[in-house]
Amino acid sequence: MTVGQSLPLERLDIFLRAKFPAVSRGTIQRLLAEGRIQVNGRAAKPTHHPRAGETISVRWPEARPDHAQPEDMPLDILHEDADLLVLNKPPGLVVHPAAGHAEHTLVNALLHHCAGRLSGIGGVARPGIVHRLDKETSGCLVVAKNDATHLKLSEQFAGRQVVKIYEAIVCGRMPRVEGEINASIARHPERRQRMAVARSGGREARTSYGVLDQWKDAARVELRIHTGRTHQIRVHLEHLGCPVLGDSVYGKRQNAYLREATGYVAPRQLLHAGKLSLIHPRSRKRMTFEAELPEDFAFAIEFFDIQESAS
């Protein structure tokens, strides 16, 4: 790739992390240390500042086998071709194997379904997970079947060409019918498993929203994320004072109040990635996918509709 403009305040490893969001910064630093990433044909340091006109080349290592085992599990596939697969992830499904979730994950299902036709960007033969959804979040998820597709999709995510529309049911009354949340996000200073709106520093985060239904004690909201920070929607909605209904991490107090006021107990965080729009890496045509609301989400809407009409 050729650097378009000089970035005197940005390190090379951070620049490349933004270009390849599916690859960890640690992996990029390892590739730099091994000389696999070069600037103008020479090995570069992580602290190098990209300059306009420089050529950056990345030589990816051969993918090593993943330890996850293929499992024959049902998948709700919205679209599939030789390059990519888009599916409707059900709530409760973990994307990657991890401690406590070595089996029955989306990766296990994809290893079986794709039978080896998967990308290995980052040096691991895993099924091209370009972006992720939390375990309890449902909806549209795109998977790359080869490295070229993975890289092009990663560039689209980094360049904010991918449109991601979510629906959420939130606690309380939204402050406005529509609006935008511009609030940088960083790791919580004390609770390291959480993210938080940063008072200073942090990474830019922008979410726009519109209210679809406003009930007495809850609301149904459509959201578009213009940046892709960890837990972005959940953190931003908590920041507004209207956390996602059923979120056990962000907004416990508001969730407890809503349970008392309505008697409704959410089975999970009611957040759904309803629409995904991207440019197909091969055809260059924009494609838009929609995932139906899961039953628990539809039930919650019906519950609050009935409660509202009865009051």
C-alpha cells in the first residue's frame, strides 16, 4: 500500500492496526520484528511515522492450524458465495473459542461448514472473522473465505465504508427522538474488563440514533455506528442514561428499576445487528443484508406495546 498523507503523530503499528482491524497489534509488532513488514523495501520499526508516498509491504506468514475442532451446527445463512458468507448470529452464540468456551462456538460451526475454505490472516487458520458481535448480541455477521476478501473487507471496515445498523431496547425515555453521540471510548480506569466514555484521550467513537417506539419505561431505538469501538453502543447508551435492556455490565441500576416497574425480565442484552451493507470485494457492487429480529426481541416489543395500550 502507498501512504496517502504524512502522519507525524501516529506510529506504524497503530496505523497498520487500523488498516487490518482483524489482526491484533501484538501480531503486527511481531511481524515488524521478524522483518515481514517493510517500508520502501526496508525493515521498519513499530515507532516509525508513516510519510506520504512511502510504500508499505506486508508478507503474511503461512497460517498455522487452529486448535478448534469442526462441529456440525446449524447456521442461519443470509448469503454465501465463493468469497464470503453473511449469517444471522443467534443470541447466546460465542464467536471465538476461549477459556470456558472451547466448543460450540461460531468458529467451530464455520470450520465444519466451510471445510477449510477460510482466510488465515494473522497467521492462524481461523474462519475469517472480520468483525465480531458480543455473545448475547444477535444479527448480521460477515465471514471471509479467503485472504484477499479478508483484507479488502478489513479495509472497508477501517475506511468506514461498511454500514452497520442495530436495534436495541433500552431502559427509560430517550432524551431526543433522534441524535448523535460523539464521545471517545477507552478502557475503564479501574474495571479493566469494561470500557467507558473517556474524560480525556480515548479513541473517537460516534453513534447516531433514532427512536422507533417510546414507551413509558423503555424505548426501541435504531442505531448506526460510524466507528467500531469495543462495546460502543452499550457504552454510549449508558452514557445517555438509557442502557440496553438486559445488559448485566452497563446500567445495572436502570435495569433493576425497569424490572421493578414493569415486571419484565430480559433474557439477555436486547441488542440486534439488523442491517449490514458492504461492497463485495470481487464484484465491487454494494450489497445490503437484513437479519430478522429473534423471538425474544420480538416478544419484548409486544410486551411493552401491550403494557402501553393497557395504561
